[in-house]
Amino acid sequence: MVEKNPMASFWPQMIEPFRNFGARLAEWVAPVSEASSDDAAYRIAIELPGVEEKDIHLSVEGGVVTVRGEKKTEREEKGETWYFSERQFGAFARSFRLPADADDTAVKAALKDGVLTVTVPRRAQAVPEGRRVPISTG
């Protein structure tokens, strides 16, 4: 037996706009990045202005490159008749799944002018993602 209540369809409609709010907020706060590749390597450039090297943690696990860190920026200006102070604090994380031919054992990173560049070389031959397993009868 199914109960039909006019209010039952009201709540899902109210909640739906907020269902993915957390994911959208995380994308908005996450640092801007771009990915590119050539025949030799994959490159990920992530804008991290004002973030020091010691505040960045880069890891590779299970074919995923993850960049985590914390931004601590302060700006203070003073004049004869005015004063302005601005602070930005916050943690961030960004993850990128690597393609099958990426060599995740040889990842390198460099931080220059507020841009972190992660370089992942390509393997000479792609590692197969899977194989067909024969099924025996009997």
C-alpha cells in the first residue's frame, strides 16, 4: 500500500536546489587550474597566489594527484586619515585523476610566481586498464 500525501512531493522540490550546494561551493573556493599535455607529459597548473611552499601538500595515490593547502594572506594599508586591513584565510584541496599512461611514480612539481606546476611524465607504453577473463563451463 502506498500513501499519497500532497505534502510528500513538496519537500523534495524544496530541497533539490540545495542538494549539490556543497560541491558547488567547493568548486567556487578551489584554486583555479588548467591541464595540458604533449607527447612527453601531462601538466597541471594551479594558481596559488600568496600561498607559501610550506603550506602546500602534494600527494599521488591510486592514480589521483591531490593538492591541499592553506592560504594565509594579510594586507594592511595606512594613510593620514584612513586605515585598511584585508585578510584571507582558508584551506583548499583539488584532485585530478591521471590517465592510464601517466607515470605516477615520477611526478614533479615547481612553484613559481604563485603558480604550482605539476608535471607527470607519460609512460612509454600505456598500462592496460583491464582484460577479458575467459569463463569455463562445466
